[in-house]
Amino acid sequence: MTHQFTADLLEKVRAEKPLIHNLTNTVVTNFTANGLLALGASPVMADAVEEAADMASIAGAVVLNIGTLTAAKVEAMILAGKAANEKGIPVLFDPVGAGATPYRTESAKRILKEVKVDVLRGNAGEVAVLCGRAVQVKGVDGGGHEEIRGLAKEASDLLGLTCVITGKEDVVAGKHSYAVQNGSSILTKVTGTGCLLGSVIAAFCAVEKNYAKASAAALSFYGVAAERAAAVSGQEQPGTFAVQFINELHQTARTEVEASGRIEVLQ
Amino acid sequence: MTHQFTADLLEKVRAEKPLIHNLTNTVVTNFTANGLLALGASPVMADAVEEAADMASIAGAVVLNIGTLTAAKVEAMILAGKAANEKGIPVLFDPVGAGATPYRTESAKRILKEVKVDVLRGNAGEVAVLCGRAVQVKGVDGGGHEEIRGLAKEASDLLGLTCVITGKEDVVAGKHSYAVQNGSSILTKVTGTGCLLGSVIAAFCAVEKNYAKASAAALSFYGVAAERAAAVSGQEQPGTFAVQFINELHQTARTEVEASGRIEVLQ
Amino acid sequence: MTHQFTADLLEKVRAEKPLIHNLTNTVVTNFTANGLLALGASPVMADAVEEAADMASIAGAVVLNIGTLTAAKVEAMILAGKAANEKGIPVLFDPVGAGATPYRTESAKRILKEVKVDVLRGNAGEVAVLCGRAVQVKGVDGGGHEEIRGLAKEASDLLGLTCVITGKEDVVAGKHSYAVQNGSSILTKVTGTGCLLGSVIAAFCAVEKNYAKASAAALSFYGVAAERAAAVSGQEQPGTFAVQFINELHQTARTEVEASGRIEVLQ
């Protein structure tokens, strides 16, 4: 996989402007929509059970995020996920806070059971829980974890999907496996940067059927945009960073991605 | 209609600080509230069925926006709309995404049937759907449309309200008809700029009973503020634009509105 | 109480990074989460009845805010509050808009009855309503009120809690009583600054069991951060202020708090 591939995919997203249907949490709706618009995709949010499936069936990709789940939202996610499955539309699942409460863990497992998830994106703690490991999770910020590459491979094999684990190093395990070293630690000081990443990965998957490659490309692009924003804001101004990051999702072009991408192909 | 009228109305909003009750979508609540505060109005959001009517009855204007509708929210909108109707409080309706799913289209039509809407604000695709025309709508971004002036007039006559259609040119059709050429294309890269516009129009209608004139004035003011913000941010920095636009909603004064307003009176 | 105490508590929050569970309104979720992250605390939002209590029981403090209440959210708040009570975890209650509608007033009173609230934070109008006084409240912006110090003391005695009333002067009444003169009037032009303040007070209470002292320290820190942000933005740029305020919640250090804190001890 080359950085030229990342750049090509970025330009494809911007040209095709895929409709990304986000069933996501109430904390990040605005940031997610603005991030997708800045990227060049078309965001939509519709999580009523009456229309979630209809909207999913006309989308380029569907994102399920349980950051602020309710019983009605989980139903809508399952309806949307199944509708996407029927049409071969990629489904990305972000199990925010799995492990933090029994309800969250059970809901995440239920979604994985009822919907064919194509890409799972979480931190190490969340993914470990969904692999049946017992771990300590401190709220939705998740916990540190060793051997993340192994965990991603385990989740990919066990659950039959492309697994993306984000942390100090971002890892993709699926048809191919990658480690991506782009990004900036200030991302952890802005809420919703993980959630928006899920939607950006979904946008890349909307235009590239090799979801592992699409995910690695999205991670690299996203990380390069963050590095560029952090170069403006520094590490101690999270308010400025958040604004500049939206700018960079719009401005970062193929030359920057090709010059600064850091993707390692595993085995 | 003169630009002095726009400036007078802007100052009236800032002096009277009308309470604008927004039953709106979960993506834009924060941006809408900050935009109204920046303008000088008083935002409130209360979409529980238990209190929507009570809050509406003490408001200066009520905004109904179905961007993320649910069955409970639609009920609350109808209760709020009817309470406003009883007291002669202006009701603005934004049928976000009408045409995108059957549920959205039906809910929009139901609101129009049960509530006496004073101002309808949408893009051409949404308004066309509510006029009974069959059109393609790509999610909530809506589609392009020719003959927008005619469509606005058709909707105004058919539905008995002031119709505002926004796009490359903004059009108002009601007691009088106007075309407004203010604005900037970067508005389309920030989520909620259409929704906030609805709330700003509502704020102007709260202080001026000629809703067509009030809408044209609000459109012109809003567009001038956007032009001023875009002059700072440029067209490629949507994060910076969104911040600066809030600044300009606060700072833009009568002299700027008078100097830069572009309102055309139709027939 | 010294400004060194405020600085010590600020550093304790940053070192311990307490998990703050916010059951709050849909307008301010993003701003609240970003403000808490900037401060150095760990935000979580989980208002489903199925998990609100579980999340509360692992939190350092719980915030109940009825800005956009629904029947389901009120249930979740009561479950979360009771779970926190059982474990001695501090509960802060923000009765947004109490007095504006009967449902809001009744819900606020019900929460106060069923949950042992440790800190009540509101404006004068809201607190007066909860003390049984009849007042005019204009939406959630609340009304002016004289003799705020007396009202805070009355609420503290009547309701058996630490009462924080914010306005031109911020007042704390509890085990000890304080008046805090830090802050900036531009805070009133940004939505959610009162709500975020509640969450910041909760973060300070998570690391200091004398809630009156913790509240005064939080108010002073928050006000100093606002003063510093306003020095950058000026009073007429609320968009810029909001961004810079997030920066300052992160950057403001003990030296600034010690130099600029203005806390008056009331007998």
C-alpha cells in the first residue's frame, strides 16, 4: 500500500461526496457533521426507528456509535445496519464505552450479533471486551493495552471483520494488516475525535471495497490533518486545535498526504 | 423595502431580545443557541411533550425543525405549534430532508396540516416535495432546482404562508416577494447554517408582523454577516469561518447592513 | 480560604482526572465534554435508564442538568443520583429554567426530593423558584435578583445543600459562604457556560469533600480562565471567546489563579 493510494482515495471521496449515515451519540453530532462536510462527504443523521433503515439504504456507508445509547437508538441501529447489509453498504461500528456498564457491553454484543459489521473501530479496552477478555475500562476514554496488534488480529479473526484499534499507534487488521503512525496526542483532548474518525473511515470505505486498505488510508489522512492542525495550535490549546483540525480536514491535499503519511504494512 | 428597514429590524431584535423557542435537531442545537445569542436574541430549547406548549406560549417565535425527528418530537412540535397559533406567535417550519425518507415527508406534511405555519424555510428540493412534486433529494443537503422563484410563489399560494427558499439565490414569496443575493458559498460547508438561518428569520418575525419583509431582512443581514466572516476565513477554512460567523452575527451593525445589503423586490 | 487552595485543588483535579458523569441537556453536551477535557477531567455522558446508575456508581461526581428534560431523562437522573448517594459520590444539580414551565418546576422539585443533592447551581430566578418564591423567569436565561447572598443562604438552609448562585457576583452558601468576583460578562453570550460551570464545580467536588470550598475554588478558577479568554477575544467576539475559553481552561495554571483570584469569605 502506497501513500499515493491514500491520496487517490481522498480525492475519490471529495469527488463522489458519499452520503454517510451516522447513528451516533448526542455529544459529537455537530463535530461529526462538520468534519465530514470539511472532508467533502455528505453527512446525514437519522436515528428514528421509523426511518433509520430507509436512510441507510440510500447511503454510501453507515456508522453505528453507541456513545449515548438508548433502547430506541439501539433498535434504530440494528434496523439501519440490516438495511445496509442487504444492499452491501459498508457498516462501521464504534462500541464507545463497551465494558464501562453491563448495558453498553450487552448492546454492543447484540449489534455485532444482529448486524454484519464490516469495520469495528474502538480503543484497545473496548475491543478486548468484545473479544471476551476481562479488562478494566475507565469510562469512555478506555484504557491502555499492550500487544494491540495481536488484539486487532484476534478481533478480526474472531468477529470476521476489519478491526481498527486506535491509540498511541493505530492498527488495522483485516484482509491485510497495517500500523499507522500519523496523528497527535492533542486529539485526546478534544471530544469526538475518535467518533469522527469512525465516520471518516466510513467515508473512505464508501469509495473502496477493500476495507482494510480504506481504513489505513483514512487513518493516515486523518493523522496527517491532525499533525498539521497541531503545528498551528500547539499541544496546549485544544479549542484552537479543534477549529484548525476542521480546516485541515478540508485543506489537506494529496501532496501533504503523500509527503507525511506513515503506514507500515504488517507481515 | 430598503436596507434601512433591515438595519432597523436588526436593532429592534437586539433591543427587544425576543425569546425564540427552538424545537430543532440534535446536530445544531449548540450552534443555533450560540448564533441566536450572538445576534442578541434569547434562545430556548424545550421539546418534551410535557412542556413544549407552555414554552411556546411565552415565546416571541417558535421554530420547528425536523432534522432529527422522532415520534415524540413530532408530537411536541405540533403541541408547540398549536400553542403558538392560539396566541398569534409566529411559527417557522424547516422541513429538513423532506423527500429523503417517507417518514420525513409524511411528518412534514402532518405538521403543515395540523399547525398554521407562518414561514416555511427549506431548500428547493424540500419545498418541491411539500408542493407535491416528485423530486430526487440526496439526503438533507437537498438538490439543485431551476425556477426557484416560481416554486416559492407556488408554495406560498398553495400552503398559505411565507415561503423562503435558500440556495445560490435566496427567495422570499409571501405578501411581497424578494430575492436576496447576500451570502457566501462556504455556508454550505458548515452544518446547521440553514437551521440557524431559520431561527434568525424567526427572531426577525418576532419583532415584525410582515413576515415576508422580516424574512428578506433576516436573509440579507445573515448573508452580510457571512460575507464578512468569509472575508476573514477565506473559502477553504470552514472551522475558522464558523467561529468568525458567530462573531459577525454579533458585530455586524446597521452601517454594514446598509452598505452591503442586496435585496431585489420581485414584481 | 486562600487562592493557594484554589490552585492546589486545580492541580489535584488535573492529577486525578476524576470521571464526571453528566446527565445534561442536548445543547451543551459537546461544550461540556470539551471543557472538562480541557480542564483535565474525564467526561462521560450516559443518560439511558438502563445504565445511568451503573455509570454514576463508578464516577467521581455526577451532574444532573434539566436544560432539555424529558420523562425518560428525569428517571435516569433520579436513578443516577440515588446510585451516587449510596456511594457518597457528590451530586450537583442544575435546575435550568425552573420556573419557566410547570413541568420544569415540578421536575426540579421532584429531583430535589428523591435525590440528596450536594450542590445546587442556578441563577437567582431558578433558585428562588425552588425556595418557593414566586418570580418571573424569562426562559432559561433567568432574571435579575437582589439580595442574592441572602437567597443563597436561604436555599442552603432550606434544602440542606451547598447553594451556588451565579450572576454579576457569584455566591456560595454552605458550610462556609463566599462571594467570588471573577468572570466576564461575555460568558452570557455563549450558550452552556453556566452548564459547563456546573460540571467544573463537580470536578472540584470530586477531589474535595468540603463542597462549599470546592465550589468557591471552582468559581474562581473558571472566572479567571474567562477573564484571560476575554482579554484575547474582547467583549464583542463570542465565537472567538468560546474557543479561547477552552484553551484557557487547559492553560490557566496555579500562578494565574493565585494572582487573579477574587474570593471574599462571608461570615
